[in-house]
Amino acid sequence: MKRKTWLSLFFVIGLIFSILLSGCSYEKPSNGSEGTKNESGNGNAAAKKDEIKVGLDVDAGTMDPRLSKDTSAKRVTELVYDGLVRLSDKLEAQPSLATKWENPDPTTWIFTLRENVKFHDGQPFTAEDVKYTYDTLIDPNFKAPSASLYTPIKSVEVIGTNQVKFTLKQPFAPLLSYLDIGIVPKHIAEKNDNSLSSTPIGTGPYKMVEWDKNSKISFEANDSYWNGKPKTKKVTYFIIPDNSTRVASLESGDIDLVHSPLSPQDIKRIKGNDKFVVKEMEGLGFTYLNFNQKNPILSDLKVRQAISYLVNKEVISKDIYQNMDKPGKSPIIPPSWAYTDNISGYSYDPEKAKALFKEAGWEDTNGDKVLDKNGKKLTITLSTHSEDPNRIQTVEYLQNEFTKFGIQTEVKTSEFPTFNTALTEGKFDIALVGWLNQVDPDRSFYNPFHSKGGSNYGKYSNPQVDSLLDKGRTTLDQNERTKIYQEAAKIVTDEVAYDVLLYQGYIAMYGKNLTGFTVHPSGNLYGLKDAEISK
């Protein structure tokens, strides 16, 4: 009896210990099958789940919309903040914190603001918050990554209790397209304690309640949201870097929604599963090779052109992306009103590449199958980030192609924050990266190609392009703007500031029990406000 008693006691202690451990450990998102009590409180499962779980590929860098420069940060601020306007899926400016606007002359815009709106901490939203947000954006000392999008703004004035006036230095055609940036609370931001970077306070449909870095970001519904209470109580973003793991989590029910970037083989599999919805559309971005023109080798136009002739975009599109993304030509994306098919870009032509390398003085003089010039080998590094297997596969494919034709090529992959820092600091040779959210050609061109652009990481400079891009901002006639951007696109393509590899598609995948979600070509997740999941 004594031995049985001790055995029983050890069994009970072990059971309790294992329960405690299971309650403290985290393995993966739960499948949400527990349910919630219905209104009568009888414990029966409710008709819908109280949480939507979204899989993202990378973590956010900051939660302050003025400082964000990655897509995950934008996905956060879309839920937490409102801008003066919100862009529809047709990229038309719709009222948000501004209910209406007037444009009495080409350099004056007057916005009437929504009343009785509160920030998540209970403080009222006012015209002073709008003025403060834009004052900081155009302040050179603040160093907002998107500052060059707002440089045409001369001043923002409060006129009355619910109006602000924007005075421009000159007419600015894309202004409304950029006024969707989140309005921050002055009473918090003016403390300059950087708290908004980790604890965002906005007026949006959801409040951020937890940020477990590199793991998950949790939100709860803002029940007093001016545009209606969100349909679902909680939204959680789970950071799952690997594309296939994200999709596997969708299939297992641990995640409810995933979207681009995705791997083609996973998309094909989900399309064949009638439990899921797959939405496909042209995206608002392109994938490109960014040439660092501070590199002595790449500063030579003939070398950049030769390398571009060694890039087989058809193979990359078909074999790596399985036609999910289409071969690219120029920085004007097909959904844009400025798009033209007349800019040919660079097709795969090794013979032209060889001729250009020879003209530039690069030949294999010692028979080692590596091009050299003045005793120096033609060596470059291709870099991209490690979270996207499609891009890793692309740079590895290009490494093989370049090596075959005499370029000693290394591949460097790193986690997105490290890669992004190297990119912004100009510490790269050729980087494979993408531009998203191209709501206006100005956004595709000014920042990356103007000599004063905030995202001109390759240090491209052409006075003619600067002049065209300045003119494109101040010209209000869309037909004239079309001609301007097409001319600029031909120049930057011919000079290989970028080699645009692919026009991106946008794909969202979710279970059929998720309803009410509106897919946006930019990847905007604001539509989760009206989404719900039935049991």
C-alpha cells in the first residue's frame, strides 16, 4: 500500500507539473475553436469567432506612421491610425478624418475635419493634431523616410476648430494620394520620447495592445470607432518569415488569412482546396535590381546594361514565380494611368552583353573564365532578404547566369532589418528588392530617382530626370503628366538606374468562413474592420 501511495503521489505531481508547463509555453497560434459565450452567458459557442489571425512575413520596424518604411509597419498603422483620406481599391481619395476638401486655387487646400473623434487614450482629435503631424513630416530635422513626398507643402494652418489649410509651394498633383498617412496625437508625440514607435495611439478601428517582437502583434477593437464598431473583437498578426510555413498555418487553421509574398506552389495547392478563397489581382508594385552607382564597376553604364542583358525575366517569371508576377519593363506599373508598353526594357541577350563588356574593357585575358580589366576581376555581390524564398531563388539563379558569362558573383542574404539598413546606407552592389503602394507615378519616381529623393539608394543622378520629376509634380493635367512620366521612365530604364524584373501580382488567401473582407491591391488590411469568421 505504501509503495502504491508513493507511486500515485508521484503521478499526480507529474501531472500537475506538466499542466503548468503547458500553460506557460507557446508553440503556435491556437485554432480559435474554443468559442465565446453568447449574449445569454450560457456558454454555448457563439456564431462567430472573436479573433482574426493574419500571417505576415516580416516584423514591423516602428509603429509611428511618420517613420515607417516597411510593409508590416504599414499593415499595423492601417488598423491603428486614420489619415485625412483613405484610398479606395481604385486609388481614389475617400473621406476619413477629413469629411470634405476644397481647392480654391492651385496652391491652397482646405480640409474640413470630422468632429467628435477620439484617440485611443480618450483624448479628442483636433486640427492641431493634423498640423503637428505634417509639420514634423516636412521638418528636415525629423528625418521622415517619406519626407520628399511632402516637400511641396509650405505650411499647414489651423483655421477654426475643425479646419486646416494646406498652402503649397507650387501646385502638387499627387497631394491627395499621400494624405492617407496616419495622424498622430500631438499631446503624445510632442514629448519626443519615441513612445509612438512602440506604443501607437491613433483614432483607427483597432488599438494595439501587445507587440511581442518577431512573434506577434495583437490588436483589440476600438468599440467607439467613428466609422462603426469593428465586426471582430481581436486581430492578431503572427510573424512567420517562411512563405510555405505561413500557408501551412492557414491550412491547419492556425492562421485565418495570408497574403503576398507567397510561393507559387503553395498558391496552386490552396487553389485546389475548396475550403479556401484565393483572390488574385495586379498589385501596386514591382520587383527590381537596384544598381549602386557609387560602386566603381557599376558606375559604368555599359556594365549595367550588359548585366541587364543577362537577366532572363521570362524564366524568372515562369519558372520561379510560375507567372504569379509578370516580366517587367519600366518603373510604371500596368495598373497606372501612365503605363505604356512602348518602353522595351532589357530582354535576355548574352551576345549583346558580351559586346558591351568588351566595349567597357572587360575581357577574360588569362583564361580563368572571369572577366578582368587592368588586373582587376569583375566581381559583384547580389543581395536580398532571407524571408522571401522566391527572391533567394532569383538571386541564386542570377548568380549562376552571371558566373557563366564571366562575372564573379557572390550572393548575400540577411534578415530584412539588416538588409534594409544596408540598402538605405548604400552598402550593396546590386540589391533585389521591391517597391509597393505605388498609388501615383510620382511615388514610383521621385523618391528613388530624383537626386534629392529620400530613397535614392543607388545614388542615381540625372538633371534631365530631376527636371521632369519636378514638372510631373506641378503639372495638374493628367495627359501631360502621362507624357512626362513616360519620358522619365525611358531615361531611367535606358540608363539602368533600376532593372525592373517583375510587375507584382497581389494575392490574398483565406478560409471561406471569413466574410466581409475587402481585398485591396496595395495589401491594405483596413478591410479587416468589417470582416468576421463564422464557426
